Amino acid sequence: MRILLPIIAITIIAAIITWPKFQDNPKKFRMGNSNNLVTDNVAQDILNPHYTGFDKNKKPFSITAKSASPKEGVPDQVSLYNPTADFLTIEGGWVAISSDEGIYYVGEKKLELKGIVNVFHDGGHQITTSGVKIDFNKSTAFGTQNLEGQGPLGNIASKGFFIEGGKYFFTGPASVSITPISTKK
């Protein structure tokens, strides 16, 4: 009895521990093998990507989009759908540029935007055009397409523009309509 009772106790404990191993439990999570093969030719999209970095003046910038995918055959380029770029000017002003589509050149820190492109500046300026190229290394942006813009002082239409160091330069034939500031006495 002295030996039999401990052997029965050990056998019961071992049975309790090992019994679940022999049962089929459908509630348990299982991972099986997949027959899907991933090849390099499969398009890979990233949803809601967010890229951040710093320009040459150590000012932060960020690029977000609804989706992104690597450009075929060019590993350093990323195609973007509905991208928005946010960055600070040298003077500390905030600029946001959004468009229908774009390409980000990762190694060069350049962003090319196409489609309907909207440029917003926290000083109250807005520009609409169809193409903008941003160079975060040089802290510049330019566009060679027709544009229309408005701001606190009035409206502008131009053939293109160039932004450097927080200053806007308008190229080609340009027309400006200045809205007089009303003063109350």
C-alpha cells in the first residue's frame, strides 16, 4: 500500500497533465501551412504610410499617403496615392502640400507631386496647380504648370513658381490682384 498509493497518485497527475494533448480542441488557435507563394513580381501596397525626416536645416518634414507601392524596377522610388507633405520653412512657418499622386525618391529626399496639387501655408496663402517638385535637401519647391493662388493680400495667377527659404517667386506671365486692407477710424 505504501508504494501503490504514490504510484496511483503520480499516474493520475500524469493523466491530468497529458489528457488535453490527446483531445481535439477546435477552440484552440492553429496555424497551418499555406500553399500561397510570394514572388518578387507581386505588387505590394502599403496602406496609410507615414515617412518622416529632416531637411538640410534640421527642420522636420513628413509625407503621408492613402497608399504607397514600390516603383517597379526602381527600388529607391515609391509611388504614392493621395500624398500630403508637411514641413516647416526656415522662418518656422508650416506648409502642407497635397495631391492626387506622387513619387518619393527616398535616397534623394525629393518628392514629385502630380494631378491637382494644393499648397497651403499657415500665413493664409493657398496655391493650386498641377505639378510640384520638392527637394527636402535644399529646402526648395517649384512648379512649372499654371497656377492660381490667394492669400491675405489678394489673388495671383502665374505660369509657375519657386519657393526657397520661405520666399515665393512667380514665373512666366503673372497677374496679381491686390485686395486693399480696410481700416476703421
